[in-house]
Amino acid sequence: MADLTTKFLGITSPNPFWLASAPPTNTGGQVMRAFEAGWGGAVWKTLGKPITNVSSRFGAIDYAGRKVAGFNNIELITDRPLDVNLKEMAEAKRRYPKHTLVASLMVETREEWKDIIRKVEDVGSDAIELNFGCPHGMCERGMGSAVGQEPKLLELITSWAKEFARVPVIVKLTPNITDVTRPAQAAKRGGADAVSLINTIKSIIAVDINDFVPLPKVAGKSTNGGYCGPAVKPIALHMVGSIAKDRLVGIPISGIGGISDWRDAVEFMLMGAGNVQVCTAVMHYGYRIIEDMVEGLSDYMDAKGFRTPMEITGKAVPNYKEWGELDQSYHHVAEIHPEACIGCNLCVVACDDGGHQCIAVKPEVRRAPIVHEPECVGCNLCELVCPSPGAITMRKTERTAHHH
């Protein structure tokens, strides 16, 4: 079995899997159960002035038979007293000294930052994470994404944290911005040791069409919340990759956003993440998913010859290019294999109505549809919609003029 021990910002963790700051890290009991299950680290649910949360708090989208494909929450930071959290953090670190404990923080003034940083360091936090990402509730109070969307303010507060902190400072970024590299660069200028992303995406999960109230409902009303879960993974991968290839950033990345299994984690690491943080999958399936994540990553590393998880980080970044840098001379076409075709003709419908009209049914020639190669632009829509594994593949060929 591969050695999954990970170094991130000089902090050693048993593996690269951390719990993200969220309901699964709300109490010491939860964090210690997670460590016992095998999680390498945990980012404590955001500390600050305790607030009163609402009920209900969560909503979800189920898609194509998958429960909780997208998840929405309107829960804010901790609603538990700071001294209670600090006591539990100290106990968790005392009992699990080899596991990484990160304090997520969100306060307002310079003095408040100074005070809370000292307190979380005193209980053994290995690092602090500045929560500049929360897209609801806290941003309305001038915190969370209200800071994350203002690079100058983000840079200023980051510099305060670096002035006061003895441990590494991670800046958690909001995805609710046009260009995520701008706040990442500001974090670097402020002295941040790393960035983490993505936080949740501002959203309304659904609307009840009978009583006209968005979800989740709070006494007949609702508000926008933060979208997460498997559905946001493509957005998160793009943003992680954008920062990883930005030479003006150049600091480590902790990847977050829709990570549900070891494959997702490997993709984030290939795109530049030094470790990953998980939330929604744990809320759905519990802490024990870490067993499959550890086993899967270990098997993958053995198969690929990686000695440490750090060797995975950034392997795909050189292959992530701007559109104009892609090889426009490369061409491939669809090839349909009759022995695997089930005759559903989904490829024909998709190509006719949403593609380039190059697939036809000719029963007098053969049972499976036929590709007219001169018209095929290699878009691979047919391969994506085909329900029969291996029935459609893409074959490299010379580019030819087509008639559209």
C-alpha cells in the first residue's frame, strides 16, 4: 500500500483528505470521530461571533436517479460559543496530534483578528483559514464573500492575519467572481501561504410551484444560499486550474468543490491542488467514505508509480491551455461498432438535432447507424449520449473539408 503521508505548508497529515469547514466539523466529537475513521485533517466550522441559524437550512437537487447531485445551504458560521469550540479543539488536537487541525475564522476588525488568531493558536491549530467565501448571510454583514470580491480588502485583512499569526495562513476564495485569479493574486500580495477554493456558489436551489416559496423554507420565506456538491465540481476544477497556472499566484492550493471519491480528489490534485477538502459527500454518506478514498488513492498511486501524493500535484496543469493554443489541425471522427450497438438510435437523434447531421440509419446496409465521415466534425456528442459502452469511439483521421 502506498504511503499517503502528505506535507502541505510544512504540515504533515496522514493523507491528503481534509474535511472542509462545514457542518461535519461543527463539534469536537465530530472531528475526533472523523480522525478515528481516517481523515487526515479537518478545518473547523468557521469561528467568529456566534450567530443564530435558521430552520430549515438545506435543499438539494436529485438528477437522473442520483440523490443530492447538487446541494444548497443557508446555514451560517458557528452558533456555538467560542470558548466551547476552543476547548473542544484543544481536546481534538491533544487526542489526535498527528492529524491536521485548521481553524476557519471570520471576524471584522483588526483587533478581533488579532484576538481570535491568538486564541486558536493557543489551542494547537496547525494553520488558520480566512473565510472570505461565504455567499449568504455573512456577506450581508460585510464579511465572507463581501471581502472575497474586493481584492484590496482581501489583501489588507490577509496582511493583518500574517502579521499576527505564527502558523500558516490559508485564504478561502469565493467563486462568486468573474476572475478568481484576481483575489488569489491579492492573497499572495497580502502574504498568504496558500489559497483554498472553491467556497459555495450563490444560488436558489428550487421554487415550490404550489405556494411560490423558494427552497429551503423559513416560515414561508427563503433566501439565496450556497451551492455545492457533485454538480459544482467542473466549476471548481476550472478555478483551481486557473490559479495553478497563474504565475502571479504561485502558492499552494487546497482544492474544494464536489469531491465525492478518490478519482475526484486525483483530478483536483492533477489540476494543482496539494490536498483536498470534502464536505457534501460526508453530509450525504458519513465519515466512513474515507476508507474507499484512501484505498482508491493508494491503488492509483501504486498503478502509476507515484511514491507520494505530492508527486500528483499539477501533473495536468501544463496540458491546460487557452483555446487559441489548441492544435486546430488535429481531427478525429466517430466510429460506430455494430457488435456493441443496441440499436437505440440516440446517436442519430442527437447528431441530427444537436450536432452536425452526419449519422444515418440504413437498415439495408447494416443494423447499426452509419457515420458519413466527410461531414463528421469530431464533436463526440454521439459518444457522450450512447448508453452502450464501447459502441461509439473516436478515431484519429486527416481533416477533410465538410459541406456545412
